[in-house]
Amino acid sequence: MVKAQPTGSCWCGCGAETARGSFFVPGHDRVAETAVVQTRYGSVPDFLLHHGFGPGKLNPKDELAAHRLSARSVARPPSRRVESATDWREEAARLWPVLVDLARRKRSATYKDVGAIVEVFHRNLRLPLELIQQHCAVHRLPRLTVLVVNGDTQLPGAGFAGSLEELDQLRSAVFAFDWSAVTNPFEEPT
Ligand SMILES: [Zn+2]
């Protein structure tokens, strides 16, 4: 992808001159964004759905947090992200019993530790976790993925948006649930 370069006049189309190195007159980035969203998608929810975001689908906050994390790490091919839904099923299949075991033992574990167990680089762990989170959302299961936490913050994913109190509730729900009654949804039937 070609990186955008400022041209000296506002990219919203107003024709105003911009400060050196700026694409927009202050605030006009939102004008441009709104114009594109409205004319090409209709509304912000339509825009989200078009790109696979929404309730029970991709979580915008989680995606942004993960994006910021990965932007800080070494560059990697962006195509992998697009294929994630099918690409990471095998990893999700390995991850599921690890999470269930944590739930049974009423424990959390770090991305690093869980990544090592399932042999997924910890920065990529969010991808199979996302599949599991989606599965839990769709099947109204407790959010099993809250048990995987950042080693520094002890919080699940950088994208966890809730309060600590909410986290406690989510965790308790995961611990209380009888996961032995649920078969690994990512295991291919043999
Ligand atoms: Zn403008």
C-alpha cells in the first residue's frame, strides 16, 4: 500500500491550506471520514458490518488494541489478518482445552505462557482467541478468553474494555460453568 503524503491543502476537500506536514485543517479529518462513511456505507453501523465488525463479530476496540500492539512489533504480512477466520482454527482447537483446563483450575495465564503451550507466538495468540471469543458470544457461553491475561497488567488483551469489577464477574462466570459438557468446537470430527 502507498503511504499517504500531505499535499499542503486540506484532504477534506474544503480547499484550505494546511500546516506543514498536516493532511487536514484541525477537525476536518472527521469531516472527510463522515463524508466517506455516509456516502459509501450509509451509517457507521453499516460501515462496521461491511468490514465484519459488530455484535458477535469482530470487536472494534479489540481490533484496534491488537493493531496497535502489532504495529509496535516487527512488520508482518497484513494478508494473514484477513484469512484469520479459517487460518487459526487449528490453533483454536489446541487452545480450547488449555482454556478449559484453566477454567477448571480457576486460574488465569499470560499470553506468553499460553502461547508457549499451544505453540503460537504470543502476539498472534489474539487470532485463535478471537475465534474462541466469537464462538462463546454466538453460543452464549461465558467468555472463556478472559482467562488469558497480559503479564504486566494481569488484564485480558489490551482490548479489554470493561471495568475490573466486570472482569471479576466474567471470570467468575467462566469458573462456575461446567465446560466438561461442551465439546471442543474447533476439533474436526474424525
Ligand atoms: Zn478541510
